[in-house]
Amino acid sequence: MVKSMVAYDLGFTSTQLGLMDTAYLLFYGFGNMLNGNLGDSYPLKKVVSLGLYLTAMVLATTAVLGIYHVTVIAFFVVLWGCNGLFQSAVWPGTVALMGNWFPRLTRGRVMGIWSSNSSVGDVIGAELGGLMLYMGFSWQAIVITCASIIALSSTFFALFVEDKPALSLVEEDSLCDKEFSLLIKHRSSFAKKGIRFSEALRIPRVLPYALTYACVKLLTYGMLFWLPFFLTRKVGLPENVVGVLTATFAIGGILGGSLSGWLTDHLKGNRSVVLMPMLACTIPLIFLFEIGDSTTSWLFFIIIPLTGVMNAGASNLMSSAVPADLAERSEATSTEDAKGTVTGILNGVGALGAAAGGVLIGWLQTYSWAYVFMFLIGVSALATALLVLIMVADCREEKRTKGKLIDY
């Protein structure tokens, strides 16, 4: 929303807007991998709060350039690249932190709900921006308000959040006072022993899940970015109806992530058994988009929220509970932190997939929307096939352990 307001006020073209998008997604993708590893090497609260603070500074700088009506596109491309880089510190760090606080058997239901925070934030941010515009505030005032909220969140995060819970009662009882003090001092020290990037890539199922998430993220971003354009230009729906339909996609993602997380916990943490059918269901749903038109607009009120449940819901779980689970599979992680690095790999590859997909969708829709939906169906089929391989490997591993949980 911020980017759109900036582009409209300063007269940027769609090509220049695309440069800002590309800069953001590229730096966000590679930044996830960098900042995820930093979160495993240094205190999470410091890395996340610094990322939030620098993001607020970027937004404030954007507002200042707007106030002075600076129209040099290079400045905004650089700013949006920095925005992606600094924001990329937040998700890997917070996923790692949540993974530290919640064990694997209850992680799905907790993180399935928690991971919907981005969708909830999108809805609240859009409503807040719309309300401020209605009240006569400029976009610069809206951006400064957002920057202030982010800076305040950074302060609260740094003051009140802890990287991991204190020692359990069993651990505490087994230590003398001196040992307890030394261990607490060690746990709160600035430097940690993080896993190397190459070691994280060798953790079982990390690379297949990263490739799968690239497809899932491409589908999600394709819907979020291009769905309003398709519904207004191709289908001919009014903008107020399009706004409602777009919101149902985000709401579907919240429900899908929560329900899938709860279900995978009941399956002893086997996420792939639930995620694979969810992505398989997106294939016929995407096909229905092509046959819908203005005379069958009611169809979109069914398929759009269902696509949100299946696709965005799977995306929420794959970006939160799944990387936290994977990080505990490696023998190296018994003495090293890996959740941030693994989350950074999955989310980073996902962002790069979304960036590539956005360019391809933009190119394909100039020829025909049929090509766009054929492409999305192919991406969904590829994601499903990758998850079938992951599910087979998970089931074999579970069978080898005779249904007992692996002691990660």
C-alpha cells in the first residue's frame, strides 16, 4: 500500500514500480539467509529489534523524500532494497524464538495461529491507511505513523522478549548455585555457536522444502499481487467487491494455517502428510479461476477463500513450524543453534521464487490470462510432487522408528 501511494503521488511508471518490487524481493530473499544465520550466532532479540528499527528508519526516510517531492527513482529503489534487507531479519529471528519456546508436539497449533500475524498485519495496515486517507492525512503522514509503530515494536521487543525459556525445574534442581549462575551467564552471553550455512543445507529435507516453499510463495504472492488486477480488468468486478474478495484470501490463510497446524500436532508433527493434500487441492481451484467471469462472479466467493485456506494456509505453516522442526533434525544442532539459519533458507528461497514468479506472471498476462493460470497450475503441481517425495521420506523415517518420535 505504501509503495502504491508513493508511486501515485510522485508519478512513477509501472516499470519503475516493478524495479522497486524487484529490489525489495531480491534483498529480502538473500537477506533472510544472511540474517537467519546472524540470529543463530547472536542474541535473537538484538538481531530482530535492530532489523525493526532500521526498517522504521527506511520508511521515515521515504516519507521525508516525499515531503520534499524527490522523484529520483534510484533513491527509492535503493531504499526499497534496504527495506527488504532489514525486514528480512525479523521473520527468521521470530520463528527461531518461537521454536525455542514451544516444543515440537505443540508447535504446529501455536505457530499455525502465530504465523497468521503477517496476514492480520496486512488487513490492519490497509484499514488504518484507508482510514487516515479518508480523514485527510497525506501518505507521508501514514508512512511516518507506520514507522513509529515499527520503532515502538522494536523497543518493546528488545525490552521484554527473551530468546528462550529459563531452565526447567529438573535442570535447576540438578545444579548447584555456582553451576546455575555460570550456565545462566553463558546462555545470556552475546555470542552463540551458530550452525554454518553449508551444514544447514545438509540437514535432511531442508533443500526439498526450500524448493517447495519457493513454489508456494510464488503462488501466494501471485494471488496477492495479481488477483485484484485480474478481477477488475479481466472479470470486470467493481473495486469494492474486489477488496472484499482479496480480504477473504487472507482470512482463508489464517484459518488454513491454524487448522493445519492443529492437525499436524495430532499426527505427531508429521507436517507433510497434511501439507501435500492442501497443495494438491489448489490445482483444481486455480483451474476454476479461468472459467469464472462477470456472470458467474459468485464462484469467486467460493474459490478465493478456499485457495487462501489451502495455499496461504500451507505457506503459513511451511514458513514457521516446518523450519523449526527441520532445524532439530541435525546432529550438529545438539550443540549449535540452527532455527534462524534454516528459516532464512526456506524464506529466502521462497522470496526469490516469488520475485521470479512476479516477473513471469507480468509477462504472461500481456499475452493471455489462460497462460497465467496454466503457469500457476504447473507451479502448484510441482510443489505437490515435491511434497509427495518429502512425505514418503517422512513416512519411511516414522516407520523405521516404529511410530515413535525421533529424539531430536
